[in-house]
Amino acid sequence: MSLASPATISLGKGYFSAQKLRHHCPVVCNGLKLIPNIQFSKQTNKFSTRSSCFKTPVSCSLADPETLTTVQNTIAKQLSIDVSSVTPETKFADLGADSLDTIVMALEEQFGVSVGEGGAENIATVQDAADLIEKVKAA
């Protein structure tokens, strides 16, 4: 049972007036206290004003597109796979990478940076790797 508006209560079973229900229910009906002059109405389907067509994914990535492309190409070359299968959302486990060590070393060499000990611990996706490289380059 939900309030449809301040003047109506939706029961989902048709239109009822408080006067009619007072004869069939005690002062409290289904946990609601009956108040004179309240009309009960059938629940209607209401649609949200928020449309699903306006949902846009938001990315909080640090990496610029050039860095991401270079990371994708390096990973594809390192794993001997087609670069089209290496998307920013792709997880390394899905690419068949047994270990990130060789990939991280290849990325460090490609970009002339050092990720350091444990720097790659939080890398799960290609985007994570590109963000880490960008972060290390900026430091």
C-alpha cells in the first residue's frame, strides 16, 4: 500500500471512499488510521521522469587517449593477441595473462618509467594500467 498523493491512497483494488471503508474496517485499516474525506483510488502505473537513454557512463581515468592506445598496443604485443580484443575495460585475467610482471616491465620500458615495488598490485584492467602509467609519468 502506498500513498498516491496527499488526498488519495492506492489500494490497487479499485475506488473506495473512507465512508464506505469505515463500515467494513475498524478505525485502523491495514495499519493506516482512517481519516474522513480521504478518497482511496486504484494505483496507476507511474513512470519516472528520468529516462534511461540519458544514462552516460562516466570515466574517472587519468590516462589520456594516446597513453591508453600505447598501453593497449603494448599489451597486445606482449600477449601476442589482436589489439582489438584489448579494450580499456578488459581484465588481464580475461586476456589470459598469467602474470602482470612481464606486462608491467614492457610498459615501464615503453614509457621510460618505473612503477616500483607493489605498484601494479591494484591493476585489474587495461584502463587501470594506463592510469598507473599516467600517474607515474606525472609524479
